[in-house]
Amino acid sequence: MIERKSFIKQNRAEWEQLEQRMREMRQSRKLIPEQVELFQQSYQRTAYLLSFSQTYYPQDELTAYLNDLVSRAHHLLYRGQVTSWLQIKDFFNRVFVGLLWEQRGFVGCAAFLFILGALGGFASVMMEPLNIYTILPVDLARGIDPGSLGGAAAEFNSPLISAQIMTNNIQVAFYAFLGGITLGLFTIYLLIENGLLLGALAAIYYQYGNAYDFWAFIIPHGVIELTAIFIAGGAGLLMGYRIVVPGPYPRLQMLKHQALRSVQLLLGTLPLFVIAGLIEGYITPAPIALELKYLVAIITALGLFLYVFIKRPVQ
């Protein structure tokens, strides 16, 4: 155990620095991100010192002082919403991308399952067009008119359509994530099923010579939308895998740990669904050149790539 005098000598500067940064926080009319981050770092280090002091000097006045200091710092740090936006920023700059990069194998597996379903749906309808009634819901299959794709775009209520699409896609992602508790089996089914639907639709429009128009109405929002679904599906597969293969830890402990990580992956997809919903509600049905819609798809794909590549953790 470190002697009390040595402990104070080694760490006095740390809590004095926290005191100084607390004064600066109170006096500042406008906080800057760097100032808050430095304050948060000092708070966390001093909280650790408090924990050490409580363990080895429980009745000492030093422990009482550190406890009071950490309490005041905690109140200052979390008053109002001083750090809420910084926490959100840190989540999307570090936590989410770090998890996404770490679990990219599961996300890739989710994408593979979806593509496998899409290829199956496409091949099935190409071999027998009537299979469209087996793959798609009957009402949807009967309502398909490949010759008039986008013809009713002007009649769309874009805000309403956008909200409905966002809600539906978030539900699909949630179910894909939740399917992890079925050992990932429901997640696998959901990914393949949604791939089948897209592949079957693509085959119908291809047979009518309208594939270019069809994809112009799919990929502007589809790039972001499908990426988000793959991430959510990967989160479900990750959770299911850890239930089956918990590693060196107890199964329940590993499940709790991986469930938290999977939830974080799922939460990270919410902004993607908002963006996809806005594109699908406003740009997809818009009476603009199809080339512009393909351009939107290229821009969103490039943006996603740069976001993940730039923010990825450096090994």
C-alpha cells in the first residue's frame, strides 16, 4: 500500500488541476469542446484517486476532501446538458465506428446473407415469373406495374412517406437485432427474406427492360438504408454467436457484455435511417433526372466510406 504522504505527493497536482478547471468552467461564458474534455479527464482521474483513498484511507480527512471535490465536479460536469452533445459526438466519432470496425466480419456476414437472398429471388423469378406471387405478398405482387415506375411521384406526400419509411426500416433493423436472442436464426431469416423481396422485384423490372429506372429508385436511399440494416443484422448475429460461443467467460456474463455492444451498434444506425428516410421521401420520388438519383447514391456511398475509414481506430 502507498503511504499517505507519498500518495498526496504523487497526486496533489491532479486534484489541484481539477479545482482549477472547475473555476475556469464556472467563469467561462461560453464553453469550448476542448475545455470540457480536459475537465472531464481531470474529473475521471480524480474519481479514481477517490476510489483508491476510500479503500486505503477510509476515515482520513483526505478521503472526505476528495469525496467533496468529486461530488462538486460531478454536479458541474453533468449539470444541464454541458456534455451531452460531447458524449454524442464521442459515440459517433469513436465508440460506434470502433465497434463497427471491430465487428465488420459480422456486418459483412449480414450483407452476404441479404445478397444471397437477393440472388435467389432474382434467379427464381427469372426462371418462372409467376414465382413473384410466392415470394412477395399477394397484394404487393398484384400492384406491381413495371411500365409506370415513379409515375405517381408527384402525388406523394413526402413528409408522410418519409416518416413511414423511417419507421418501417427502423422496425426491420430492430427485429434483425432482436433476432440475436434466437441464436441469430431469426436474424438470418429476416436478412434472407428481405433480400428475396428485393431480388424478385429487380427481376420483374429487368424482364420488362426497366432495370435502369428501377435501380434509380432504389439505390439513392438504398445505400444508406441497407448499410444500416446490415449493421443491425450484424449486431444480432454477434449476439447470437456469443450465446453459442461465449468464450472463456460464463455465458450469461458474455451475453450481457455483447448485448450492450450490440445495442450500441443498433443505436448508431438511427441517424442512417433518418437520412435514408429523408432521401426516400424527398429525392426518390422527385421528378428529376435518373442520373441525378444515381449521383446521390454515389455521394452517400462515398460519404459512408470516408466516415468509417477516417474515424476507424488506428491499430
